[in-house]
Amino acid sequence: RRLAELAQGAVPVLVVRLPELERVAWRRGLRAARALERAAAAAFSTAVSTVLRGDDLVAHDGASDVFVAALLVPTRDGCVPAPVDARSALARIAATMEAATRLEVLTGWTTYDRASDANATAALIERALDRGRKERERYAFFSSLGHELRTPLSSIRGYLETLLDEAVDPATRERFVRIAYNESLRLSRLVDGMFEISLLDLHSAFPARAIGSLAHALR
């Protein structure tokens, strides 16, 4: 309700979930689950007190494994916090909670829109967590892709260095050039894939329903 009252435009909402809480309740009982929840809540409180600003909103319901924060306070230039701000704050909060509980937490963030999200808190949380899952998959893809890029680059460099430094017969020269060319095509396909993946998050960084100045959106 407070978020619906105070939100002006799109507001980044951070979500941290502790899935182990439910498993602890089933395996070790409610007392153990409540102790874990108290530890997680204390860590969440400590993290947001250092990461967020005083007028940002935070929420956690008792017996819930979900912790929520809304970045209401604009940046110093008066703009809504950017995606990089949301991701940075979320990473620091999650790290604090994982260190305190020694358990993995799930994270995600999205933008709150009063017109569609005012009475749909559960959907808002699931949307944020789904986005977090997709971002983790994307980060894993780029990490793997970085290793894949080294192979064609090393191959191209090796063949070109041989052509520059050594005297080779015309047939070998043609074969080396063709191999380097094929490796460059492979490298191009990998880069195209990176570009396509990078566009997946473009629409969510700038909500389609937001109406305003183009210059403000481009900042």
C-alpha cells in the first residue's frame, strides 16, 4: 500500500528469496525454520540499512521466505535508479544474507507500475524472481562464451603469425588463410549470438508503458 501511495513512475523492486526455509520447516520443524527466518531477517535488515537510503521501502512478512525492497529515492540527478543500481544493491544484500545464513538465496528485480501492480504483489515478486533466473542464465552463457571466443582467436592469431614470421609455400599459405577465414566466421557467429542475447533485457530496462521525455529515458 505504501508503494502504491508513494511510487512516481516506474520504481525498481528488489526481491530476495530463501528457498531453504521451506525445506528446513519440513525436515527440522517450525522452530528451526523460525530461527533461520530470524537470522535471515536480521541479515536483510543489516544489509538494507547500509545499501539502501532511508526513504526506500522494505518489507518481509513473518513465516515468509521472501524479502522485498523498493528503491523509491531518486538518484542524485533526480532520475529513477538505473538497472545497474538495482543489480548492485541486490548483489550486496544477497551476499550479506548468504554470509549470515550460509545458504544460497535466489534474487531478482523488476519495475513496479502502479496501474498494473498495485494489487498484484505475488505476481510482482514472481516476475522479479523469473527475471533474476533469466539474468543468471545469461551471465552463465556469457561466461561460457568468453571461453569459446578464445579458441577461434588463438587459432586465427597462430596461423597469421606463422604466415608473417615464416616462409611457407603457396599451397600452405592458402590453406592457412582459409582456416583463419573459417575461424573468423565462427567468431562472427559467436559475437552475433552475444548481441542477440544482450537485447533480451532491453525492453525491461525501459518499461514499455512508461510515458515521458525521450531525453530523460536516454540518460
